Amino acid sequence: MGSSEAAVLFEALPEQATPERVGGGLPRLRYAERSQIEWRSLSVDEPVPDRHCVRLVWRFVKGLDLTMLFQTIKAVSRHRK
């Protein structure tokens, strides 16, 4: 899937404002391990063809600014009272 296809797919989305980070530490999050091996001895990425549209969605989501969401997370790393 090319960049022109990505532009058409996401053209209606509004630009995101970057809020100022308030508070200490970084949010403790769990990220998908796309290279993680399953019991079937396949990585999560392996069955998905290289040009499958889900890869475009993965790239889009990875590029989202989730700062406002992270600010609502109360469990943070290295938080000192």
C-alpha cells in the first residue's frame, strides 16, 4: 500500500494538538510484541502478507499522539510521592 493510498484513507482525520505533559514519570504500558512466537511457531507478523492493509493501520496507530490518553494513566514508572 503506497503513501497516496494512506493519504486518502486518513484524509478526514483532524490534526491532533500536542498537550503539555503534566506530572511525573512515564505511563506504564504494554506494547504488542509483533515478533513474539506463538505455540504454532509463527510470529504474529508472519501470517500477514507484506502488502496487507492491516500493516497500514499498524503504522497509522503507531504514529498517533496518545499523550492525552497517557496523562490519564495513574500507574507510572519511577513515581515518587
